[in-house]
Amino acid sequence: MNSYDSLRIADALQEAGYKAAISMADANVVVFNTCSIREKADEKLFSDLGRARLQKLQAQIAENNFIIVVTGCVAQSQSEDIARRAPYVDIIAGPQEIHKITEDIKNFEKNNRVIRTESDAKNKFLHLTNQFFNREVSEFLTIQEGCDNFCTYCVVPYTRGREFSRDAADIITEAKRLLAMNVKEIILLGQNVNSYRGIGADGKTWDLSRLIFALADLNGLKRLRYTTSNPKDVNENIAKAHGEVDILMPFVHLPVQSGSDAVLQRMNRKYSADEYEKCIDLLRNHRSDITFSSDFIVGFPGETDEDFQKTLNLAEKIKFAQAYSFKYSPRPGTAAEKMPNQVPEEKKSERLQILQKMLNDQQSSFNNSCVGRHLNVLVTKCGRHKNQLVGRSEYSQPVAICDSYLNIGDIANVKITAAMSHSLVGVVM
Ligand code: 5AD
Ligand code: SF4
């Protein structure tokens, strides 16, 4: 979602006459769009700001402007901390305030810091520019933002605010705008994308499946994906969409977080391991070749060896095509931060290593199982080698295609000739 927001910030700046700089050394304005999902991500901001500060000092000596903007979730949750630790930051704007950044930069007067931490996604979408620049073959489109779930480890409900769904008509208009720019694949985005409830063109409330059916009718759209879904909101409608909509890709990101019911309950995930498996079965029943990726957290407070074993058992059973796994990171203001029995760092690392080995092996074996098969590949860019193109399979694997006469934006039937742990190689027959 930060990638999407960054593009829309860049659009507004470009519309106002700014141009992208090659590096910070060539810039008069730098915008840091931050993430606070885990501690590592927000620590990164302060190291990046250190570099920007040096740049600003140099600019001041040369009597040039250098405006530093911090936006995103760290700006929202730690505005005072940023202002105190990095007094040279000029504009601090939470993720629902990104539509004001260009104006703030234009109005900027020295030593007149602006801090904006309102929280209204609806207002943001009303005011962001509709002038788009620089889109690629595959692009994100935010349809829903914020979260009401309050998983006990997660900072998102406090930074992105309450759940908000955009009107379907706005989404369809934006999709058409992307298609006019030669976008071929749209990835619908939301913190809770499958709890999308937007007002439809007919004045009724549409769910995600209804929106998918409407988007699938648009001329020129070759692929649709959506992310991220909460298992508790997976239903028959979305499963049916997978069965009926050809351009809806058979690859779903469905974070499970843990395989232990006790941990899931303390996480406030509102589903059991059994119910998670039922979601997988439901989707597989409607689209037999569907594959899954997932997110896992190890070392959540109170996680025992038995709990962790249940996570391994679940992963073993489902066999994920891809997965992300993280050590639990206590976030300020969340319920889990104050829970007893925090797991020692070494234990977290040990469990992460074991889980990642299993998940990497699963990914490799899925990739190996694709060798000899024909996959549809959307060509997204040129490869590193001569005559090489790179694309994505329907299962989202990167595929390098050798010696072909394809163009970026084409969908090709590619015979897979080799598999690496994270990508494939193929030829066009
Ligand atoms: N610690 C570790 N991982 C987290 N995630 C969210 N919050 C935390 C946290 N406090 C992970 C979850 C989520 C993904 C986007 O980030 O797995 O699905
Ligand atoms: Fe965070 Fe849970 Fe909401 Fe996802 S569903 S954004 S993990 S609170």
C-alpha cells in the first residue's frame, strides 16, 4: 500500500511541475514513505533521515532548498518523536494526509514545520490528483484501507485508521485510467481486501466478488489479483469468482500467522487452524490449481514449543507456493506488547530458521513441479541478459524468458525449462 501511496504522491508532485531526481544528492525535496509494521522498518527511517540531514546541511551551505518530508505509518504514530529526534524534518504527514503534501511543499517556509495526523481515508481519495504518470504493466489499486480487526500484535488499526471502502464507480474509473496507460494487470489492495463493502454503481453495497466481476468486463484488462485477505472473511462468493473469472489469478495471499488455536485466539484472529484449512479447501474446490502464499509470525507472546509445532504441522499439510515469516516484534500501543511470557529473541530466531527452511523447501518444490509445464506469463520488463525478458506466471513466480520476440505487456504461453528457488526459466514454444 505504501508503494501505491508513493506513486500517487509522485503523481501530485509531477502535476505541480516537479521532476524525479536520480538520487537524493540531486533533489530539492525528499519524501520518506514509512512503514511501522515491525520495529526494523521504523528504525530504518532514522538511519535514512541521518543521510538526509547531511544532504540538507550541504544544500544550506550552497543556499539551495532542501525540504524533508516524512509520511506513512511512522509519521502517523511517532510524529512527536520524529519532530524531537529529527528537528530538521520539515513536513510530517500521516498516510491519510498524503494529498496535502504537494501543497505543503509549495507553501513551505523555512523553520515552519507542518505536522498532519488526521485520519480520514475518504477525504484523501477525494483530493488526490487523477492525473497519473509512469505506470507499469502491473499496478496496484487501493480499494479498501484501514482495519477494524485489531489483531493484538498489529499497529495498522492505529496508523491507517478505521476500515474504509472506496465506491465501486471510483475504482472502476481508476482501473480504466490504468488500462488507458497500458496496464495489463491490476492488483486490488486493502488491509482487509476481502471485507470490501463499497457502494456500487447501482447504489447497492458490493462485496469484493461483485467488484471483481465488474472489473473483469473491462476491455484490455488481462489479469486481476487482490491482496491481503483475512481468512475469517473468505466466503463462497469469492471462491465462486475464482471458479468463474478467467482473469482472476489462481494465487491467493492468505496470512495464517500461526497454526495453534491458542495463539490465534491471543492474536485475536477470529479463526481456528481448522477453519483456515477449510478456507483453503473452499477455494481449491472452486479452482483446483489455486496456490497460496501466507504470512507467519513466530515467537508471539506465550508461544510454546507445542504451539510452534502446530504451525509447522499446518504448513506441512497445506504446502505453500510462497510465504513470508517474521519474528514477533512488539509494537507500541498494541495489546500484545503488554502480554506476559514474551518469547526470548534466541528462541524466536531458532523457530524462524526452522519454519523458513520448511517454507523455502515448499517454494522450491512447487517451482520444481512447474518444470516441463506450460504457464501463462505476463511480460513485465527486460531481463538482465541480452534477449531476455522477465514476467510473472499466473502463480506470481518471476519467469525469465530467453530468445523470444515478445513485447512488454504480452501474455505468452511459456514452457518452463528450469526452476530456481525463487524464480523460473522458460522458452516460448
Ligand atoms: N510482528 C511481526 N510481524 C508482524 N506482522 C504484522 N505485525 C507484526 C508484528 N508486530 C506481519 C503479519 C502480517 C504482515 C503484513 O506483517 O504476518 O500479515
Ligand atoms: Fe493488522 Fe490484523 Fe488488520 Fe491485518 S487484519 S491489518 S494483521 S489488525
